[in-house]
Amino acid sequence: MEDQEMQLKVKRVTDKFTESMYVLANEPSVALYRLQEHVRRSLPQLVQHKTDMQSWEEQSQGAIYSVEYACSAVKSMTNSILYFKSIETLLRQTIHLKDQMSAFQGRSDVSVSSSPIASQPIPPPPPPPSSSSSS
């Protein structure tokens, strides 16, 4: 009876050992299979996400370039205030001179038409000096 009992115990131990070896041998392959399954499922989404991020990065770079260009334009405009002030001063001087000329021309038209010299013809200008000189 002890032999049968001993054989039963040995059989149980060997079965448990075989089962443990089977699990240990197959566990890494099952884990790798699950990992491969997960990668196959999630890889297309990851690729799509990557392409979306690259597109957003390109759009962001374009927007950043536009903003930097606009900032430099605004800075150059603030630096050009001196030129605009100079132009404004020159325009004011020009308007003032034009007003003076108009006033002077108005006075000279009145004095020329009332003077006796106005009825006399204006003599032609003298001829230009000749370019050939006699020596």
C-alpha cells in the first residue's frame, strides 16, 4: 500500500512539476504574443498621431515665422518715426513756401497790370555765349 501511495505522490509531484515547466516555458511566448497583438492594434493610431503632430508643427512654424515677420515690421515702423517727422516738416515748409509764392504772385500780377511798364513788350533773353572762342 505504501508503494501505491508513494507512486500517487510521485505522480502528483511530477504532474505539478510538468505543469510548472509548461507554464514557465510558454509564459514568455504568451507575453510576447500579447505584446505583438497590442503593437499591431495601437501602431496605426500612433502613426496617425505622429503625422498629425508633424503637420501641426509645420503649421506652428509657419505661424511663428509670420508673427516674427510682423513683429520686425512693426519694430521697423517704430524706428521710422524720425523719417515721418522729417517728411512732415518738409511738407509743412513746402506748403508754407507755396503759400508765400501764391501771395507774391498775386501781388505781382496786381502791380504788373497796373504799372505802365506792363504794356511794354518783354525783351527776348540774350543769346547764349558761343562755344567756339577765337584766339
